[in-house]
Amino acid sequence: MKSLFRYRELIYNLVFKDLKLKYRDSTFGFLWSLANPLLVISVYSFVFGHLIRIGVERFPYFLMIGILAWNFFAQSVTMSTGSILDNGSLIRKVALPMEVFPLATVLFNLVQYFLALVVLFPMAFIFFGVLPSWSWLSFLPILVLHVLFTLGACFVVSTATVFYRDVRHFTEILLMLTFWLTPIVYDIRSITPSLQSVIYLNPMSFFILGYQNALYHNIFPSFPEVTVLAGLTALMLALGYALFVRLKTRFAEEV
Amino acid sequence: MATAIEVKNVAKSFIIRHNRNNSLKSNIVGVFHKRFREEKEILWALKEVSFDVLPGEAVGLIGRNGSGKSTLLKIIAGIYPPTSGRVNLSNARVGTMIELGVGFHPELTGEENIYLGASIYGLSRKEIEKIYPRIVAFSELDGFMDTAVKNYSSGMQARLGFALAVNLAPDILLVDEVLAVGDEAFQRKCMAWMEQFRSAGKTIVFVSHNPEDVRRICDRACVLDLGSVVFLGKTDEAIDRYHALLGAA
């Protein structure tokens, strides 16, 4: 942890190098990162809001909350498959705390998440008359837990990919499946109890429901909900970090 | 006097994989079909190597290809963990020059690459700002700091990388063949700097194939062969032993 602080400049550089490179020389710059969520929200709103009529009020706003949070998680995990592997040339030549790579991946996506929120929330305000409520304050603790949970998952995935290159492809498929097992495009209360129990097997569901309660239903999370979120986060982070630390000494030889 | 670097009974084995596979499928298929099974062979790159380096001393590591000298340097640098034994470093700042311009990104400018490259060694923003003018001056690339490094010639890239490495101000320097890049003028500059670094009382471990360079820089040299130390002592004698090994092969 102490050495991670010493390497803060590197973490900063890794995050902003990617951001800079991603949008350098493109006319619309970071607006491109909004194109994907905007398109997904529009298409799903049309299909599920108008064609299938899923019956959720202010459906695009409901979707936005889930999609942005999901994108942060899924893009972090997808990118983290290359966190160690793609920095192999560096890892083989310099001794440095390798935690910086998955950490930078998560922070890079967190910045993108923030930028998307900053642009899309005012749009929700304008088009759907969404007004802030006190429950929005619970967004921040949920976000902190969600970020740490994601970091734990990224530790697992970045480590596993070093030893099994298949993880990269497997992760993509698993994320696609998990997306539909998370109540993002539908309301959990609109499905049968037996299906609900399947949804609750997926840890990401608890985070998305937390966000929806805070920002859509305008209710504070209950104590059991907070406990579950904190427990899942602690478990994932401990598991991921333990795996990473156990195997990181072999990275330089395996990448 | 306390040692700067203490290498104690260091051994290192690598698993050489024939039919290397990194996929789950081949692991599973390998259980049933011998043809797909991974064959593992253990290669001892270093066998019980021990030596000390005193502060202010320059020690050369010489040996034939595959003798284990680069592996040893990487273990001292902390990049590879030793299979057994240990390395103790006095708590000095260790600089590793295994390759010039590590982490440089071709799309980023010279200036951006200096900040990125220096931060890889754990420098803070303030520390980098302090050494930045010196790096630019040393590299003689003053007019090119806002140009993407991909537009540099390879000589310019080497100069930038070396200027950065030189100004990281380590107390212990681990150098591996980096001087093999660049033209003669550049190599002369590198060697001159190494001599200067040495006379400033810093510690150097220098891996090289060039006996003349080792003779210029090092007080002592260590001859490695097949993972073992075959000689440790005066540079001239070490070079003779090295030539004898080459002759015998």
C-alpha cells in the first residue's frame, strides 16, 4: 500500500495516457465514449419501451442508471484481461508494484463513468423531469463499494489471463450472459419469484438494485442491503487481491 | 563495511515448456492425448551463486550466452524471484538499465514520455519536474519535446531513454548491455557517463559482452558459466578466464 502511494504518478500517467491516446486527433474526442451508452439506451428504450412495452415509467432514465453502472463494471473487467499481459514488456524490465495496472484500468473506466454521468444526468433532468432527492446521497457509498468490488474482479481476471489466455474470450461471453441476469433492462419486481432467486445469485444484481433504489425509486438502502453489498465487496476484493499477490512474482516469467 | 549488494546462494530454475500451451482446452485434452500434453523440463539458469558488492564498487558480470548473467541481474533488480537463496540490497535507490526507454509510448510526445518513463521508477511529479530540464539538456533534443516519439530516429529514442535513465540518480546501477545501441559517439558518451558515475562513488553491476568496456568500468568481475560462478576477482584475470572459456567451447 505504501509503495502504491509512491507510484501515484505512474497510476495517474497510466490512466491519462489511455484517455489521451483514445481521443487524441479525433474531432469529437470524449463524446465518442457517450455514443455507445446513448445508442444502447435509445435502442433498448425503443424495443422494450415501445415495441414490447415493459411498463417501467421513465424507462430511458431507468435504463441509463443500470447501463452506465454495468458498462463501468464490464469494461473494467474486459480491459483488465490485458492489464498484466499487455504490459509484459515493462514488467520484464522494471521492478514495480504490479497492482498499479489493474488499479489504473479501474480508474480509467471510473473517469469515463463520471464523464457519462455528468453529461447524461442533465439530459434526464431535461427530458424526463428527474429531480434530485435526498436518497441520491447513498449513490456515493454504493459507488465506492462497486468500484472496490470491480477492482477485486479485475485482480482475478488480470491474474488468470496471464496463466490461461482463454480467460479473455471466456470473460466476454460470461459478461454478455451476466448482463441479462442483472436487472438492468427490466424491473426485478416484474418477474416471478423463482426467476428472482436466479437473479439474486448474481452479485452484480445487488449493486444495480442499489443504484436503482438510490436514483430511481428514491429510497435509501436498508441495513441488510448495505450489509450484503459490503460483504460481497469485501469477499471479492480479498479473494482477488490474495490471488494476485500469491501469483504476481511469477508474472515477469509468464507474460 | 556493509555490503551494497549481497547475493546469497541464489539459484533459479525455469520451467521450459515444450509444446507450450496456455489454454484450458489443451490442458484438458492433454489428459487424454499424449500428443497434446505439455512436456516440462526444468532448466537451472543459476546454481547456488553467491557474491558481495561493496558500496562504490563496480563489478562486471561476464560469461557466454546463456550463462545466466542477465537472469542474475534481473534477480538482483527484483524482477524475478529467486527459486532459492536471497538477495539483500542496502536500502539505496536502485536503478535498472535493462533496456533504454522502457514504457515509452510511440504516440506520446517526448515530454509526455519523460513523465511516464520516470514515473515507472516510482518518481513523483515534483521529482520529475526537478530533473526534467537536465534530461532535455542531456538528450540534446530540446526542439523535439512536443513531437511524438514515433517520429524520432532510433538514435534519438536511445538518447532520450539514456538521458532519462542517467538522471534518475540511483545509488546502485544495474546495467545490462544497453550500450549496444546507438552509434559510436553515443556509446562513448554512455561509457564516459558510467565512468563519471563510478568516480562519484556509486555502485555498479555491469553485464557486458565487451571485455574492453568491462575493463574500463569494473574493479572486479565475475565470470559465470552454465549458471555457476567460475571466477570472481580482478577484472584482467576474469577476462582471461572468459577468453579461455570461449576458446574451450
